[in-house]
Amino acid sequence: MTLVAYLLLVFVGAYVVAVVEEWSTSGRLRPTAPLLHGLALLARESLTPRRHDRNLFEAGPTLLLVAAVLALVALPLAPGLLPVELATGALWLNAALVYVAVALLMAGWGPDGAYAMVGGFRFVGQFIGYAMLIVMPVTAVAMRAESLATIAVVESQAPLWNVLAQPLGFVLFLVAAMAVCFLPPFDQPVAAAELAGGVFGEYTGVRLVVVRLGRLVLVLTLALSVTVLFLGGWLGPWLPPAVWSLLKTLAVVLVMLSVGRYLPRLRTDWALEWGWKLGIPLALVNILWVGVVLLVGPA
Amino acid sequence: MSVLVVSLIVAAVLFAIGLYGALSQTNLVMIMMGVELMLAGAMLNVVAFWRYLHPEAYSGQMFVLVLMTVMALEMAVGFGVATARFRSRGSVEMEEAVELRG
Amino acid sequence: MIQVLFVVLFGAVAIWFAYKVFTTASMMRSALALLFSMTAVGAMFLALQAEFLGVLQIMMMASEMVVMALFMIMYMMNPGGLAAMEMTHQKRLSIAVAVVAGLLAVGAALFGGWPLATEAVAAPAGQTRELGLEIMERSMLVFETAGVTILVAMIATTALAIRRPA
């Protein structure tokens, strides 16, 4: 029963993300538009490419949705509202997010089309660039919490939120989070203008609904993980804990969806170069900083 | 049969499949896949032994970490060799690498 | 009981995907089959109550295999497997060696006479803590050696793969 309620909540969250996404691109706030689009897609014919690899083609979008949901269940909304309580929650989050790259690789190879394949490989390149920037800030957060459990991570932020205690890690993780859900300026794999839809260009009808839903849940997951890891999760005065979590998540979703609109699309080689030559040294500095503060700071 | 024996049998089968792959494939990358499978079987053995013979000895778990490092290294060095070979010969087929015979 | 069930289930999945690695014609499929085989091994770790190792295995192997898929496509003559081609040699010998080795290992597993431990396993959080202490205290030298080995491999690989002026 609680599981059904939780999944319903995830669905509502994804819907809100869809409304916000449209607002951030077109400037119009239309609460019913995603519903109408979704219904229209469901009614539309679901075409398949001529020589597609059936297993990979069908499994790609599903794996995207599954990976996003698996990452989401390890993140708490409030002290009692954590679907799966893992002792290694922060590591589990990393593990589930890797499967986003697997899903895009499968979806890119499956249709046997040039645009989709190029999109899939672009995402793998991007993945090599951002992977370390997800893992290393999470390591620093876990160091401060002295635990990998997500509940303990939030509780460790009661004196000072991680966004202030380790601002470098916050910036790196936020940028990497945008790269995970291929939002602009990291939308190389789906680049509408040059790849005709990229990875998901060959998906239509019901399959496209799964793709869109998977991506929306992914954005929601990353926003909630930024909230839990850096913005103090449910901590806050007056309002009930879960409301604080949701408000912060909504704010992060707004930032993630709107910031990239003002930047040019990032080339894959630049993403790799900046990720490895700039991002990883900064992430190491962040880990060093957190370690030094933990050693010499007040207990 | 205990869980230990079941895990050991699974590990043995994984090892055998990996061994077959490493011996029979002609492509360097496929040979590496076989080696990875053999190492996975070894790791499964170590975890099963840790769990059912010495759950109090955490050096068993640490050994698995070292094995994972070995796997990553094997991949990295293997791809380095593959890249160098592909640059100079245009292929990573091991049938063509007879000049390494010495 | 339920543990046996999970171990058998994930073991079967791991073996099935491992078998698919060398029987499918498409390189992408065989890389992904290896990925899912490794993931199933990670799930077996979880079923064997080694939570940290299981999650780590699931994470590391997925990233490794994604990179492996990329390299396979780069260096394969026929990555899509659209035309049938022979990519094996000494097949009979390989099968014989693999079967003999596998039977030996299975025999050792069946007739090993393992002295099963009776004590229960620690809770996951305690395990992670104990593992950390093991790494940082008793086995620190081993772990440091692993780290240095990684560094050496990184340098060696870069030296191998770098493009030299002709």
C-alpha cells in the first residue's frame, strides 16, 4: 500500500517536472499540457525501425526508468519516508545512476540507425567525463556524515548544510547531475537540431511515453539527491519535513532546467577535457578540504 | 546442498566459461572478456568463503576489493595494448600477432 | 531458504549471460551480456549478505563494461555482427580444457568437506565499518600496494596508448 502511494507520488513529481520543463522552454505555464501530450502519444502508432535489435531496443527505455526509480528509492523525503533503508545508500545511488549510461547505450544501438547510435556514443563519452564528478562529491559528503546511509547524511547537516560546508562539491555535483540527465548544455546525445532526436529519435508512441517518463523521473531523482546530499534534505523550520524536501527539490529542478537554456551546447571533447583536467582536481581539493575541516574543526 | 556449495558451483561454471572464452577467441577484447569472467568466478568464491567459513575475518572482503582493482587494471592495460596494436597494425586480431612469438 | 532461492536465481542469470557472451554474433550484445552477468554476480554478493561489496560490484562493473562496449565497437572488424564470421580458434581444445577445469572446480566444491562457520554475519553498517578499519589498520600495506599498482598501470597505459610522432 505504501509502495503504491510512493509510486503515485513519484508520478506526480514527474508530472510537475514536465510542467516546469515546458515553462522553462516556452515561458507558458500550462498544467494540462503533459497529460494531453501523453494521451496523444499513447493513441499514436508505435513504429519500429526496419532492422532493429529487438532486445536492446525494447529494454533501453525501460532500463532508463528502472535505473531512475532504483536511485530514487534510496533517498529519504523525511525521517520515516524512506522506501528502502540501505546501510550503503549513497553508494547505491551512484550504482543506480551508472545504469543510465547503460540504458542510453542500449537505446542508441538498438534501433540500428546512424543518428541514434551517434547519440548513444556521445552519451558514453559524456559519461566518462562526468562519472568521477558524481562519485567524488558524494565521497566528501559521506566523509562528513561518517556514514553511507542517506538518513545519516541528512542528519549530519543539522549544524550547517553541505552547500555551505563544501560549496565546491555542491557546484561539481550539480553540474554532473545536469550531465546525467542530459539537460542543456549537456544535451549532446539528444541534440534536436543536429541529430534529429538522437538516442530516442526512433522511438514513437507508447515507447516514447516510457522514454519521456524515464527522463522526468531521472531529473526528479537528481534534484532530490542534490537536496538530500547538499541542501539539508528535510531540515528546516516551521513546515513539516516532507514539505521542506519537496520545496527544495522543486527549487533545484527549476535551477537545473533553466540554467542551461542560456548556454551553448557543450562539445563532447570539451566536456571530457574540462571534466578530467578541471573537475577531478577540484573534486580532490574538495575531498582534501572536507578532510582537513573534519580533522581540525570543532567536533 | 548448502548455499556455499551452490555459490562455488556457480563460480566454477563462470570460471569454465571464461576459460573457454580466453582460449578460443581470436580478438583481444573478447579474450579480455574471458579473463574478466574468470576473475568474477574467483571473486564469487572469495565472498562465499568469507560468508560461510570466516564471517569474522574482514581481510576476506578486502581481498575482494583487491580483486576488483586487478580487474580494472587488466581492463586498462588491455585497452592500452589494444590501442597501441590498432595504431600500428590496424587490427586487434591475435591470429595476426605471430611476430610476438619471439 | 529464501537466500538459497536468490542465490540459485542470480547464479542462473549470471551463467546464462556468461554463456551468451561467447555465443552471440553482435559485439554490443556480448559486451552487454557480460555487463548483466557481472551485475548478477553483484546481486549474488547482496544475497550472500556482503552489501557493500555487492553494491560496489554492481557499480564498478557497469562502468567498466560501458567503456568496454565503446572499445569493442572501436576495434572490431564487424561490430554489428550482420554477417556471420568465425572469430574463434582451437575450439575443441578450449572446450575440453574448460570442461576439465570446470569439473575439477565443481568436484572440489562438492567434496571439499567445508567446516561451515556457525556465527552470524554482522549488520551491513557494521560490516562497512569493519572493512574500513581492516583497510586502514591491519591490511593498510596491501591496500597501499594496490593503490600504487593502479598508479603504475595508469602511467604504463598512457605511455602505451599515446600517439607518438612518427
